[in-house]
Amino acid sequence: MPPLPFRGEAGGGEVGGCPHGPTPGPRFARLSPLPWRGGEVITDPADLQARMLAAAPDIELSFRKMFGGIMGYAAEVPFASLSDVGLALKFFGAEHSRALALPGAKALQYEPGAPVSKSYVVLPAEVVEDANLLHEWIVTSANNLQGKSK
């Protein structure tokens, strides 16, 4: 698979895969914090999508609604799950271990008793709320897909 196109390079398309354009504001502005309840992050898939687009306008991202949440794609390969569980990115190998080692990170599990994902990691609130950190993890996940099949 060829490297992911960045904004301004050949292969770029509409901003963030969204026909409405980018989220306004400076690229690396601190995004408003997610609300908390009982120590767990409450998430809204549309808010998570806006955060991803704001944090990574240089990456070709697209999104599709799926099962009450949103699936994020980089170069047409699924790599992000946006749901009421949180923002989970797909990782393999050493990057998967590194993502799971983040304080507050956990393997994606949509509900108790459901299977635990072997590749998706739910990012902690500190990463989701910080555009710089979120950009770093989006790029890491998207680049980690290189050489993997759909």
C-alpha cells in the first residue's frame, strides 16, 4: 500500500473526508474536555470525529456511520472506532503494546461480556483532549496500517 497522502500532496481530496470542510480554529488548540461521570469518559461519536479532523487535517480521513457509532478510515482502510466507549485506534505489534501502555488506555470492548479487540486500543481522555497528542497517535495508527490487509 502506498504511503498515506497528506494535505497539499498529490492524492489529497476534500478536507478530512468531510464535505463541510475543516473544523475551525487553530490546528493544535486544546479542545474542550470531554464530560466525566463516575471516573469514566462519556463520549459522543460526532464529537470524536470533529476532534480527529481538527487534530489531523493533514491526513486523508473519512468516516462512515456504523452500529450507532462511526468508523474512521485512513486511505480507505478502517483504523478508528468512535463510539460511546471512546476513541479506539487500530495498532499492530510494538505500536499496539505502546498504545496499551498509556495510562488509562484499554483494549476495545463494546460492552461487558463482549469480545475484547486484539487490535483496537481505546485512547485515554488526556490523549483525546490534546490535539498534539491525538495527531501523533492518529499518524502512528494510520502508518501502522501500511502492509496490513483490509
